[in-house]
Amino acid sequence: MQGNSTSTVLGRRLGGELIKLRTEAGLTQGHAAKALTASTTKVAKMERGWVPMRDPDIRALCELYGVSDPAVVGGLLELARVDRERRRAKGWWDDFPNLGVMQEYVALENVATSIRTWQLSLVPGLLQTPDYARALALGNSMRGHPDEGEQFVAARVARQRRLTEEPVLALRALIHEGALRQHVGGPEVMRSQLVHLCHVTDRSHITVQVLPFTAGAHLGMNGAFNIISFAEPGAMDVVYTETAFGQLWVEGGDEAAQHQDLFEEISRSALTESESKTFINVLREEV
């Protein structure tokens, strides 16, 4: 935030694409400002995601940069549209101030078309049962604050509406076996969580695959991540990762593409959907 301005993830993603096109054309912000009859300060704000971008400005910049491919121009216009929609959106997350920086993530999730998630140590948030989420809250910083814990659970349940309300969110989840063997909340909570995972796989827009211990060393060992898509996969993806004390966004096209390739590589090493469901059922019996 700067005053009343907000630099959004999608705005920075769009700005990054425009910077790349401008650089490839060998032009400066001054050239862009002249084409838009604007100041270089305004161009800088556009490229850093501080202000929403209008379609005429995007078309003018594409013409200046020599970009005529309808797919490229259309992708930029769509990204700008989704960013404007995100900036205007007022949703359930506004009622949960304790979400903090996660508010940006869930707001993006609300306008996304699909999510691909790779998790090493826990069940993806969109697939967690309330009891599992409550156990996570108790095991983290909310241990001594039951009210905050219940807020966390309520927010988690609210997020999951995207899996049932139209237009439904497509979800592909890759989960490491270790996350399914970790007894979050104890045996009963974990058993119910495993049953829930089996049930959600019956929905056509949800895919769950398990990467078993027997897969050995793999490329996904470096950390979990989520890929958020707003159109066709790869068109305007951003990547979200969590660290112990913060969050990281990957907004550049090349880096996002690397995460897409990594996700598919992990998927090829994982059990198939059918094998994964059988595997989860076996684990449920063992709990």
C-alpha cells in the first residue's frame, strides 16, 4: 500500500510482461509515456502494478512495442480485466482481518479459474476438514487464542465454497505421502480427513494424486507451491509459496513456466488418480 494505491500481484504480473515487451523493443518509459500522452511517473506506476490499466492504454503500448499477435494482446487485456475485477472485489475475506497477507491470496483464488498445488507436509487448504484446520491452528501461533483459531477455521471453510459455487474452481492437488501420514489432530481427525479426500475425488473438477515414499528423491523436495491460473494454463499464471515467516510470489513468466514444468514432473512421478484413491483408503484403514 502507498496512500490509497495498492500494488497487486496481477498488476505486477501485467507490468512485468509490459516491461519485457518494452525492453525487447529497445524503448524507454519515456517512449511509452509519449505514446500514452502521460507522464513517465504514470508509466512507472503501471509497470509496477500500482494502478489498474485501461484496455486502450494496453493496445497503444502493444502497437508501440510492435506486438500484433492476437493471442499475446488478448492475454494482456484479459489479465488487465481480471486485475480490475480483483481490485473492485469485496468478498467474504474482508470480514476476516486476521487473514493478514493471506487476504491477497484468497482474493486471487476467488477470481482464478484453476489451482495447481503441491504439498509436502499438509493437506491443501481447499481440501481440509474443519477439524483438521482447527488442529493446524492449535498447533501453530493460535494455540493460546481459541477465538483466532475458530476464525481461521471459518475462513478455511469459506474458501472452499469456490469448489462448489459456479463457476467452480478446477483443482489439481499433488500431496506427498508424508502429509497423509502426519497425524494432525490425532487418529480420528486424520481418518476423517482421509475419508474426505476420497470423497472429493469423485468430483470431475478435482484431481488428487499422491507421491509415495517409494518415489525416492524427486524434484519437488525443495518446497511446496501453488500455481494460480486465470485463463488457459500458462497464459497468466502466478505462483505462491509460503515460508516459515512469510510468503513469496513468482510473477515473472519464465519462472512461472518453470514451476508449471516442475508440477508436471512431480505429477508423472506420482500415483495415478485411481491408484491414489486406493492408497488413501489403505492409509485410512491403518490410522
